Amino acid sequence: MGKMIEIRNLTKSFKGQIVLNGLSFSAEPGSITGIIGRNGSGKTVLFKCMCGFLLPDSGQIIMNNKDVTKIRERNGMIGAIIEEPGFLDDVSGYKNLKYLALLQGKIGEQEILHALEQVGLLNERNKKVKKYSMGMRQRLGIAQVLMEDPPVMILDEPMNGLDQQGVEDMWNLFLDLKKQNKTVILTSHNKEDIDILCDAVYRIDNGILTKER
């Protein structure tokens, strides 16, 4: 099976401080890859480079056999949660997703409702986001990732704020995405999340990536 994502010798520094130091890894369709490490180790910077929000100093990012290293636009290839999802508090969860969907113009009501159903928010779709719990906001962020059906999903601490039932719901959802041949890359501070979900696990420490399994 071919690689959906290949990171080759990626480096990134800020004001002379190296944050990513020659990182390399790859991920196939139908796989879940875990990136673990302490806060400040470089996980979020890596994800921002992969999404095109930051440009690396050197190295390559290959997606579906295309070099996208210096291209900020990923053309629907990636859905991502990086840091805490931001939404408009005074409108409903559904309308938040509708506004975001209008930016790309690729999907309509059916896809938005399906994404809300996948994350267990269909019955809460008309409630204003300011009345959502932290866990519901997190579910809404995951729905935003899902709604345009990208082949690659990058999830930075997707279980944040979820209770145990919510965590188990997301485990089942992510494993189902794997069966749909999606490429999922996630971080979690919870070892159980990593053990249950991930086919491959990499640790990032002081900007250096090593494979754990």
C-alpha cells in the first residue's frame, strides 16, 4: 500500500531555536499514527507544518505523492484540530459548521448533519455553542474535521474535555474512520488512547522524532 503522507527530514526553528530537527515518518491510508511527547516538544509545530499553517525551513512534506512543502493550500486533503477549536458562541453548533462549510462551498446540509450525527451532537445541533460543555465543543471540532470527508485527519488532543463515554465514542469513531481507509494522525497524553487506537507510535523530544512501535 502506498503512503498517504511522507515527512522527510523536516526542520523548523524560531529565532535560532530548533523546534523540529530532521523529522521523518510516513503514514498509509487506513492507519492511525500517534505522536506523543511532553508539552512544548514540537507536536503542534509539526502539525501546523503538515497543514500548511507554517512553512518548514527545510525538508519535504509529501501527500498522496505530491510535494506540498511550500504550498499553504491543501485542497481538501486535510481536516485538522490544532489546539482548542474556536467557534462563535452566540450561534448554534449547526450554524457554526454551516458558516465554515460556506468558505469552501463543497458540502451542504446533509454532510453537516451526518458529521454531527457521527460525533453524537445531532440532537444538540440547534443549541448555542455558549451553552455547550467543553466536551461538546470538542465533539463539534471533530465534526468540523469530518464534514468535508478529507482523506487525512490531524487531531491534536482530540479527547480533551470528553468524559469516559465520550472518549469511548471517539475511539469507536476513529477506528471506523480507519476502516474507511482514512489516514489519522493524533496526539494524546492518555496512554490508553494511544494503545487502543494507534498502529504506529512516534515520540518527539527536543525536536527529534523516534519510533516507539
